[in-house]
Amino acid sequence: MKSYAYGFPRLGKRREFKKSIEDFWEGKIDEKQLVSLLNAVEEERICFYKEYVDVFPLGEFTYYDNIFDTALIFGIYNFSNFGTYFNHARGKRALELRKYFNTNYHYLVPAIEKNPEFKLSWNKPLSYFKTFFSFKDNPVFLIGPYTFLRLSRLNGNFDKTFEKLCVAYKKLLSELKNNHVHNIHLEEPAFCLDVTKKDVKSIVNNYKEMIPGGLDINLVTYYESVDFLSYLYELPVSGIGLDFIAGRDNIAILKKNGFPKDKKLICGIVDGKAPLRSNIEEKVKFLELIKRVSKLNEDNISVSNSSPLFHLPVTLDNEENLSSNVKSKLSFAKERLYEIRLITQFYEGQTKEARSWSNKATGESVSNTVKKDFDTLTLPPKAFVNRKKLHQKILNLPLFPTTTIGSFPQDKELRKVRFDFIKGEVSLHDYDNFIRDRIASFIEKQEEIGLDILTHGEFERTDMVEFFAQKLTGFVTTQNGWVISYGTRAYRPPIIYDKIKREKSLTLKETFYAQSIAPKPVKGILTGPITILAWSYNLRSNPLCVISFELAQAICEEAKKLAQNEIKIIQIDEPAIREFAPLKKRKKDFYFSWAVRSFNIASRVLPEVQIHTHLCYSEFSEIINWIKKMNFDVITIEAAREGARIPDSFKGIKFNRAIGPGVWDIHSKYPADSKAIRNVLDKSIKIFGPKNVWINPDCGLKTRKWEEVENSLKLIVKIAKIYRNKFKNLVV
Ligand code: GLN
Ligand code: ZN
């Protein structure tokens, strides 16, 4: 039995990846130095693999993102040097970023024009093969054509473009073959989505054409099960990789269809996405089950990770501060490789090391049965009408009220004071005072600008999830558990390890202070339960909905305290609610029923309080009926990008709440623009009516500079006044 691993993080033990690339961006090192530094990171990565597993792919490394690199391989963008490379990734006209399936990794979305010409412009796998020639027996890494195309923004017919793309892949594969590269690791996670019959047919036909004879291809899927698995049996590939963690149904699918004797099965049984330590003995039992249902002998089976390992931090070795109780339940990427080795060793009868490793683990999650249909606790439509009247009486807002999404710029000074506070060099008292000064100064600024609803600015929060995790019971946070979110940007997911409780206040101090000095209403800003859950790791074996309800309860307690103390508006941010949804349609309803219920628990305060939510994006055509079940009075969404096509998801549906379409794309580096603001407003007024439209930026302003923010907000307020005037004959 062989061991096979892929997707090991590229960040480096000490985030060398991030440092080298950012140094290059700042001009501190040149291209040559960058290449040599990153080759060293890659060598370290290969060493990790080499120490523990038999097979791993070559050329997974990327300087930014592998979907983007695939676009460069096929000449969709030109890549002449690192200047152009990083320009596409983060320059003025950078490619759009989107979440990679239901993970927190963002990839760059290639835009493919009508009738594209795909040409083989960069044989990336071949160049890695040559650079790391001493590992030439390993397969070279490629993203498969179906996944690449499903993740791209396509301006033409899918089928035809797919056919063309496969012709280009054929060229690439032939060139590899001509250069003595015979083994390929081909990733097709999109096979785990809902794939139509038509697509299955087209995949089978094109794949048969695309693969030249004499190649050994391992077709690797992950993040879910492959519903059309038996069709893959016809393809000229030598191995198929399946995810048995997120794709639990793969077992039943194997049972039904068996597995071809002439192919290898790469069994993803060690979790690539979440860090709960494996119980080796149970894994071996599971492997036996796979063997039984697939009727394969062990020569045709490899043990592998369930999905790429880059969703985990590099190693636990750097975590000196974690309690041994928690640490002994964890495995990061390096430890996953170790587990893969332990499983193969156990299989061969060496059980001692494996036993001592897993003894510390709690074992696999045995999910308790949960109710399949939750009452979402949605208020009846009429309640929102009554609430609207009540809120108007209390808040007395003008038409087109103006506000922000919460955070205001965090500058170097703030980050330094916070860092010194964490190190213990600044006292809690001084830190609190520093934050209070910031709040006071920004309340004044908002007041001067003339915004209607103010926020305290979120200066005390590094990250909207980590901040809450550090205050709630049941979480631990790591020192070095970094994972890449996009490009060189990394974050540290907090870890849920015990029952979640709110034992102390989360946001009261700052919010109350802000309200005490503000002449206008200050909106309390809370992160919602689903977003906290989605952006954390979880070590507990309870069903996710149970943990989510605990979080919702904790947030609700905070909301109640805010409400009891004069806070009249509370915003609950849920930017992760869509992305956290399961990939398969058949599983979505159950998820949304508990996700919506969680929001409705969190927001259950006195009806006098106006509830806002911010979802960050706005493409929710498919889930609009679920969004409508959330008990909010005002929703703020993204709308400024791409000519305000956004509120279209609401067309034709009955929506009796208010909406704050973002009139300024704060991710774009440009200031707000009056034409764009008016465009968003005009469209929104048409859809929602003038009495239901708020005006605000797209998202939080944390990463912007104050100079940019000030003028943009002034413009927003100015235009709000013009619109009020225009509609002044309407009775509010
Ligand atoms: N309230 C948060 C902020 O303003 C929302 C951030 C988000 O949606 N990602 O920063
Ligand atoms: Zn946002």
C-alpha cells in the first residue's frame, strides 16, 4: 500500500513565501533573488513530503494562485515577467477574486472571451519537472480542464469552449510526454459539484480525446463525492482520487459501482480541510471498508489526504503556547503527512507508534442524529411592516439614510499599539484609552461628514472572527497557525474545542462609549454565528448546527445587552453564509434551514431594535428565498461593481425590507464616484422604492486610508441630500 499526498501549504514554516513576495513588491529584492528564495521554500515543502510519503506532485507551487497559473499556461493572459504576472494578480485591472469552492481560499477568476484561442504559452509542469529533476518519478501537477472552466468567467458557450480547451490540454500533455514526463496528477474538484448529464457526456468524450496513450494520469477529486463516478471508469486514467471525508457518499457510490481492477484508488481519508487529529486505528478500519466495497487489493490502493493540505497551517511544531490538551487533538499539514505514514505502517503491522499518536485523539465525529427540518423562526411578513413603523418613530430617519458597514481605517500606529499590548509592553488601561481616543475622534469625523447612523469604528478588532473567538469560551487561538486566504494574505483560524459560551461582554465597552459621546444613533456591530463557525476550525464531534446554535445564543446575549442599553440598531454580519453552504444542491436546504435559524436566534431582541445584516456580496439569486427568511429589517450588500447589475437578484420577488446597496466599491482603490453612486441609487429606487433605500459603501473601511474615505463619504452624504430633495414630496 502506497502513501500519496498533495496540496501541502506553500506559505513556509515562518511565512517565508509571504515575506519574499512582499519584499519583491516593495523593491527590496529583485526577480533573481525572489526565484531563489521561493525555490528554497519549495525545496522545504518537498522535504516534508519526502520524509513521510511515497508519492507527491511536482509543480504545485505557485507565486500567487494555481487557477491563475493555468490561465497563463494556456495564454489567456500574457506572462512575460514577474511585473506582468503580479499586475494581473493585484494591479489596477487585477482579476476578480472568488472563493475556491466552499473554502476560505480565494482564487483569481480568469475571464474567458467568446471564441477564445487557447495556446500553449507556458509549460509550467515541465519547467518544475526540470528544476526538481531529482524527483522526476513523481507526477507533475495540473488543474484539470473542467474545473478550470467551471471556475472561470465565461463569455461564450461552455461546451464549445470546453472542447477547445481540451485540445489545448492535449498539446500540453503530448509535449510533456515527448519530454519524458509520464506521470500526471490532474485535479478535478469540480467533478464534485452538481454536474449535468450533458456535462458528464462531454467530459467523457473530451477526456478520451485529450489523453495521449502511454501516460499515467491520477485524476484527483475533492471537497465532495463524485456522483457520476462510474463514468470516470471509462477514461484512460490510471488512478482516481476520492475524498472520503467531505464526500462521505463516495462509499455508497463505490458500493453500487465497484471499482475497475486496472485502476488505482487514491483514498482521501485524512482530513485536508480541518485539523482534528486522526485516530489511526479507525482510519485503518475505514480503509478495510473501502477495500471491501471496491474489491481492490492493497497494491491498487493508496492512502492520501481528503483534499489539498493548504487549508491547514504548516505544522504544530511552532505552537508552544497551546495547552497540551488541545494540542493533542490537533494535526496540521505536516502532522497529516505523518498520519498518512502511520496508517500505512499500521497496515503492515507496526501499530505501536500509531496507537500512541491516536490515543490522545477524541476519535472521529459520530454525528448525533439531528432534526432534518428546523423551524427557521422567521417572523411573518406583517411583522416587518409593523417594525418599520415602530423604528421610524424611534429613529426618525430621513429618506435615504446614510451609514457605513462598521470598520474605519486601521493605520500603522494602531497596529503597533495593539501589537505592543499583546506583547505586554502597553497596559490594558493605556490600550483602552488609546482605543477610546480613536472612537472619539471617528465619532466626531462621522458627525462632521453628516452620516445618519454612526459606528464605533471596530478599532479594537484585528479580524471580525478572531476578535469574537478570543472573547468567547470554547475557543483557542494559535500563534503561528497561518493559512493563505489569497495571494500572500494569510489569517489564523481560531479553533473551537469546547462548548461555546458568552461569559463576558464582547463589544459592550466600545459600543456604549461611542453611543455615550455620539449625538446620533450608533449601530452595534456583531459577527454572525455562521461566519464565526465558517472561519474557524472545529474539533468537536457535535453536528455543526448544534455548535452554530450555541454561537447564535452567545451573540443573542450580547445583542440583548446592547439593546437594553440604548443601542437602537444592531448589525449582524454574515458574509460567510453563502460560501459555507454545501456544494451539492440536495444538501443545501438542510444547511440553510439551520443557518437561517441561527441568524434568527442571534437577532432575537426587542422588536424596537432595528436589525441590519451585511452579507458582503450580492449574487444571491439562487438563495434569495432563504435570505428572505432571515429576520432583518435592513440588508447591506455589494452593488457598486460592474455597473450596479447587482440588485437584479431581487427583481420579481416580494421584498418588504429596506436595503443598503453599496454605492462605493471599497476594494477597488478608487474613491467613490458620483455617477456610479447615482447609478446604483436609481436602479435600487426602481426595484425597492425610494422609501426603502439606504446609502452606504460596499463593505468595511478597515483597509482604506482615511484621506480616501473622508472625501468618498462626503460625496455619499452630498448625493443623499440631493436625492432627499428630489423625493421630498414623499411622506416618510
Ligand atoms: N463590519 C465589518 C467591517 O466593517 C464587515 C466586514 C465584512 O463583511 N467582511 O469591517
Ligand atoms: Zn463586506
